[in-house]
Amino acid sequence: MRRLFFVSVLCAAMLASVSLVQAQEAGDTWVEPVTGMEFVWVPGGCFRMGCGGFPNDCGSVQSQIEEVCVEGYWLAKYEVTQGQWQAVMGDNPSGFRDAETYPVEQVSWDDAQAFIAELEAKGGDAGLRLPTETEWEFACRAGGQDITYAGSNDPGEVAWFNENSRARTHAVGEKAPNSLGLYDMSGNVWEWVQETVNQGGGSTYSRDNLNEEPSLSQVLRGGGWNYTSWFSRCATTYFLKPDFSDSSLGLRLARSE
């Protein structure tokens, strides 16, 4: 009888845990214990990836409209800050060192991977990673909405770019968030994502080429403080070599459920 009671309690606890996972909704938050990094729950869904007709001056990659679906995941509310990077890596590579709340920059894709590995080694969650390009755009567009920038069709409301940044980065969270509560997905610093690109010697790539050999470049999203607002659009794709870094390149973390 006592064994049956124990099994019943264990099963009830497991069901309660599953129920909690299923109960997650947009806007729910989770805090990473090592750095205090805040994450927002992004419910899964399907959307038309790419800029399509909702602005009209699309680049060759952004014009490739795809029907894609993503499962629910956690995405950091803010870009990784200098304080969080310092706490994990013990240094600060950034060019603009005004405060711990500024986004870390001068970060390559290789550096981003080293940060994730070191964070896990210090007790961080093993599921932390860079978001996929699809996850990034889905979240930027607050669940795939037809909006040009992260939370608005007016870049001045949500993004730091070359016309309003005063030639520098800014503390995270100063501009308005999108409807999921995510900040600075347009502008401030570019954000590395997971995908590896085979350019094939050209200046553009097709998503059909992703993850082919030889791997030449990594994808970035979101635009930066020293680029025009065109680059801060949710659909804009950029790519650079994985060891390249400058003062407009940073990162944002994701976590699978």
C-alpha cells in the first residue's frame, strides 16, 4: 500500500510538471541563474518567412518567401550585456564600455560559441544556444506578424541605427519592445544565429544552400547602430565569416524547452 501511494504521488508530480510546461504562454519568463539573463517564452507557430510584399524593397534572400513552422522556445529578452559577458568570460571585448547594461560587442560567431560553452561549464542550462534564423525572425515579428521592424513599422520607435544612434551602441531596453516583450531585435547590435552559409563565391545565398560544405559564413540578423534602418528590418539577412568581429556584432541567446 505504501509503495502504491509513493508511485501515485510520483505520477502526480510528473503530470503536474507536464501541465506546467503545457501552460506556458507568450510573455512567461525564465531567469538564467548564473547571469540573471531574462528569457521570454515564444509560443510555436507557422508563418511566411521573408519580407514578401510588406515592404517593397526586398533583397534577393528576403524575397524568398517560405511557409515555415517553429516549436515553442525561450528567447532572451535583451541582447547579451557587457556585465553578463564579463561574469562568464572574465573579460570585456567591447569598444563601447559605458556601463554593464550596454550590449557586448566585438563578438564573433566563434566567440559566441565559446561564451555558451563557458556559461554551461559554470552551471548554466545545457540547452542554451543561439537561435535559429527561423526562430529569430518569428520572434522579431512577434509570432510572424507582417511588421517591418521588431514591434513597429517605424524604426525610430524600436531601433538604434545610423540616423539616431549618435554613432554608438546604447543600453539594452531603451527603445520600445515588440508585443512579446523582446527588446532591441531591430538595431543596436547585429545578432548571430545558428546557421552556417555556403556562399559559393557569390555575394548572396539561397536558403537552399544552408549547411552545405564548404562552410564559409555565419548568418546575422537585426541590423546595427552604424547601419541604415533597412538593415534593422525583421526580414533582413546578413552574413560574415565566423571569426569576424567589430563593434556592431553581438548576440542573443535562446533555450529549447
